[in-house]
Amino acid sequence: MRKRISLFVLCALAASGTCRAYDFSATTSSGHTLYFNIISAVAQSVEVTYPNTSGGDYWGGYTRPTGNLVVDDTVVSEGITYHVDRIGDYAFAYTNLTSVTLADRIAHIGMAAFYGCTMTSITLPNTLTTIGSSAFTYCRGLTTLTLPPQQHQ
């Protein structure tokens, strides 16, 4: 009985259009609408994600970011300021970005995060600790990868 109710609720959400792959959207300082999942409400931490839940087209029916993208350190939703700490799996897959500058807080770039992206340059923050598998696969135009200055201790 419990499985039937859960399946019914899931189907009802999907049919109503409220079932989505993200918790909220916000506009960046570069004018792009991005989608976010809350990682920790306590730490007020989020990751950038993709908007579509159906099939393999992560941006199907949504406007893909293009041009020069800046992923800001913080984003505001419903009066709460969240820290952008991660780029999620497939977050920018198949987008037509030219360049990307990531927030100084970002520690993780997810699996296939920029898969098939058209960008030519990306600037990585010095907080970056993990890059997922295939993060930049088929980014054939990527010619400039700017690493942060090395920290000396």
C-alpha cells in the first residue's frame, strides 16, 4: 500500500508540472538564469544544477545559458542568501557558453558538468578540490584553462 501511495504522489507531482530537477532559480550578475539545489539549509549551501527532469536533454524547454557566464559566490532565494559551493553533475552540459568564471567558493565540479559545452575559456577558483569524471569531455573549443595562483605555506 505504501508503494502505491508514493507512486501516486510522484505521478501527481509530475502531472501538475511541479516536479523539477531544481529547488529554485535565480539570475546571476552576468544576467543568466541558473538553477540551484539546496545542499544544506543549515549551512545555506547550494549547487548549480540543470532544470529539466525528463529524458537526456538537461535543458529541454528551458533557455540554455550562452555567452560569458559568471557563477556568483552567493545567490538569493525567498530572502535567504545561499553560498554557491558546487557545480552539479551535468549542470552546463550541451550549453553554448563562451567563457565561464566560477565563484571563489566552489570546491567541486560534478561529473560531466560541462560535457559538450562550446566554451573556449574557464577560470577555476583556488577553493576547487574535486573535478568529476568527464567534466570537460567534448569541450572541443576549450583553449584556455585559468588556474588560480598557487598558495604557498
